[in-house]
Amino acid sequence: MLSLILWSPLLGAVLLGLLPSRDPKALRNLALAFSVAHLGLVALILSGFKLGLAGYQMQESTDWWPSLGSSYKLGIDGISLWLVALNALLMPLAISASWKAIDKDVKAFHVLLFALQSMVYGVFLSQDAMLFYLFWEASLLPMYFLIGVWGGERRLYATMKFVLYTLAGSLLMLLAMGWMALQVKAATGHLSFALSDWQALKLAVEPQRWLFLAFFVAFAIKVPLWPFHTWLPDAHVEAPTAGSVLLAGVLLKLGTYGLLRFVPLFPDAAALYQAPVMWLGLIGTLYGALMVLVQTDFKKMVAYSSVSHMGLCVVGIFSFTTMGQQGALLTMVNHGLSTGALFMVVGIFYERTHTRDLSLYGGAVAKMPVLGLLFLPIVLSSMGVPGTNGFVSEFLCLRGAFEFSPYFGGAAALSVVLGAAYMLRLTQKVMYGPVASEQMHHLTDIDGRERLSLGVLVALIFLLGILPNLILRASEPAIVAGLHAVRGLAATAPLP
């Protein structure tokens, strides 16, 4: 089942590419239908997942590179389950968001979207480090072309910066993976990239420190965590709407997922570097929020809000508490929903006005009442208002921060205040006030396709705000197991 989920989007990309038809409407309809059918397959995994189990489920394993000690090994647990579901959900929405915006090379565009989806699945499902790395690197290529071909005026600069930053971190991670495989050989007599074999290693503190740093830098760049964040605003601003939705929705989550998955391998180093990483997360969440307040570009404003939210996510992870890490996982999912929706709104306005300059916006709600109605809960989610998914995420991350230190938690809570300030400013600037330019006079409200896309996200915002246990119950056993490894506790020891 996992192989079907993993490879079916890539198969869809191949079949779509081989179609003789070049009719844009037919290609869009076919791509959308395939993505919705694939979402149904992922729903089967959700329905078949057994709650209360910490380990991997639905595992598959086949030797594919024995001489290197690497195998085709897949599995899904309570951490990766919801990120797989998020990846499946956002694809039809990204296709819908590109319906009018992409009018050149429509077939190639959708082929790349499906290829990207497969590579992201590979990262979330791999239980072999080499397999993880191959999918991690392969995910760069589709996004490189999506931005480089269909992006804005500075797309080449943005794509080169994005790829170079990520490759630099990936090389460090590859070196660390090779060293880990050799340590398994020294202990057992054979090379192995299986994460289960790595978990059995008992490494000294000094090598743990260097290995931790190598993995951490690779994941911090992808998050992106301050001060590794500078590639993100450029990539978001130049990317097409679908690229921004998927970049914010799932690609950034590769970094935080890597932290959750690999940090337990180095428990002593994690304890040593906990405080410095927490401070980086705090600086990132406050810096990102302050940068949002001074932006005049609609899309760059949303991009910097991602820096802020993901910084708080790292704080939750490195609090090393059950609540903090569950809050981080919820943040990963909820950020994908709310920020994906915000980027879709940016695309809707840009298609109609051909500008992202906020000084030219104002009074949109009079012309677009339906969008105004759907925009409000998206804003409330980003602000963390109770009743929305954002509140639960932020509360749990902050709870973890307060357990680390009350003063640290108080400082982290400032990001919530700043988040409310910049989202209220954005709402006032775009939706209300006087009409500031001629473009605003000619706005038309969103059509049925756009209403359905945003409506789905708004429904999930309220659903997860009211019933967060849909995610928390499934993820808790896997998160607790990881925390036991990090903190050196017995499997039956209680955690806060």
C-alpha cells in the first residue's frame, strides 16, 4: 500500500507526459481528477492506521543495494501519517490554484507537480537513511523547475539560492550518514543505512556532537531556521502560486520532520545543544514576526510569517516534552493548511490586480464578500484564536517552552502578540479601508472552484481547532517513544 502511495503520483506524471493531447483544459481536468483519486488512496491509509502503536505500520522491505547496506524500506507511524495526508490534500488544491495562472507548458507544469509529490512521500515514508537522502535530494529538482520556468522576474536568482543553500546542508548530512553506516559495520560487521540499526548504536558524546551538527544544519536550512532562512522569502515571492502552496505546505516540513526523526539518534548531543537551538527558534519566531510588520509585498509578508511559525515549531521540538513536540507536529500540519490558504488568496488577488503592493490594496471586501467571509477564519487561524487549529498548535508549543523556562516561554509568547498585530494589519490593509487604486475597482469575487478550494481548508481549520485529538491520539505513542530515546528514559517511564 505504501509503495502504491509513493509511486502512483510519479506514474501519473509519466502517463500525463506521454499523452498526445496538449489541450490545457483537458490536461488540468485530468490532473485534478488524478490528484483527487490519489487523495482517496491516502484516505484508506488513514482508515487502516491502528491507534496506540508507537512503531511503524504497513512496513515494506526489499534489498536493493546490498553492497552499500541500503534497502528499500518503507513504513508509516503517527508522525509521518499526517504529513503524508497533508501532501495528498494540498496537491488538488495547488492544481486548482494554478487553473488560470499557468497558461504555458501546462503539461510539463503538472508533470513536475506530481513528481514533487512522489519525492516528498519518499522522505516521509523511508526507514532507510540512504533512501531518505535520495528522495530528499530529488525533491529539489521539480521545485527548481517550477520556480525557474513559471516564476517571477527574479526566478533564476531565487532558484539558484534555494538549491545552493539546500545542497550545502545536504552534503553535510551525506557525510554524517556515511560515518554512521561505518559505525554499524564496526559494531556488526556489515554496512547498514537502516534507521533501526542506527538506533541500536551507542555512540560516545564527542562523535554525537559532530553528527548532530551535520544533520541539524541540513534540516535547519530546510525549515528554514534563523539565520539559515534567507532563501525562503525570495523563493516564495518568485514561485507560482502552486509552488508557494507546496513549498510552505510540505517542503518546509521536511526539515522539521527530519529533526523529529533523527535527533533521537544523538541523545547526549541533543541535551548539550538543546538551549542554543531553542534560542535560535525563539530568535526566528520573533524576527520573522517583526519582518512581517514592515513588508509592503503581500506575498513576502506571508513568506516571513512562515519563518515565524516554523521557528516556534522548532521551539516545540527541542523543548523535549510530549506537549511541545505534539504542538510542533500540529504546527506542521496546521501551518500547511492556513499558510497554504494565504498563498492561495495572494494568487487570487494577483490574478485580478497583477500587483502584490499592499499600498495599492484596500476595500476588497465590498467587491469580494465571499472571499472576505473565507479570509476571516484563515486570518484567525494564523493569529491562533481559540476555536481554530492555530490556537491548539501555539498553546502546546508554548507549553513546551514554559517547561524549558518560564522566562523563555514568556518571550516566545510575544510571537503570538506580534502575529495578531501583523495579521490584523494585513486584513485591514487588504479587505477594509478606502479603495486605494484603480485595480481594486475592477475586482470580481471568487468563482466556484476557488470557493471550494478555500472552503475545504477553512473547514479543516475549524475541525482541527475543535477536535485536535484526531491528530494527537495517533501521534502521541511515536512522539513519546522518540522522547524516551532522547532523554534516556525506560520505555515505561512517565513523561510530562
